[in-house]
Amino acid sequence: MKALVISGGGSKGAFAGGVAQYLMEGLGHEYDMFLGTSTGSLLVSHLALGDIGKLYDVFTNVQQHNIFSVSP
């Protein structure tokens, strides 16, 4: 049984997402279990579903003004 474990910590999560993408898409690794804490827990649900493209899109296209807004 092989597990992919991703730790937490904001920017480390972005790095871990890129590493996971390489391992799964580039090298063709398959995992039986996905575990994560904090940021890692947000990533593993997409990784387990094979939705790596969505993760890449979020980490490369979301900007601060997409998250926060100022309403008068």
C-alpha cells in the first residue's frame, strides 16, 4: 500500500502540489491513500479524484482581489 502525505503550511502546500503533480502525471505514480494536514488536506481531495488540473489552476490564477472584496 502506498500513501501520499502532504504537510501543511501555505506556500509549502503550493510546492507540494507541484511535486504531487510531477509524481502522479510525470512519473505515473499511483497511491492507495492520501493524507494531509492544513493546506495538505485541501490538496489531497483533488489529488485523490485525479483533478490535478484544478489545483494547478487555483495556485496559478487566483489573486488577492478574487478572494477579498471591498463593499461600500
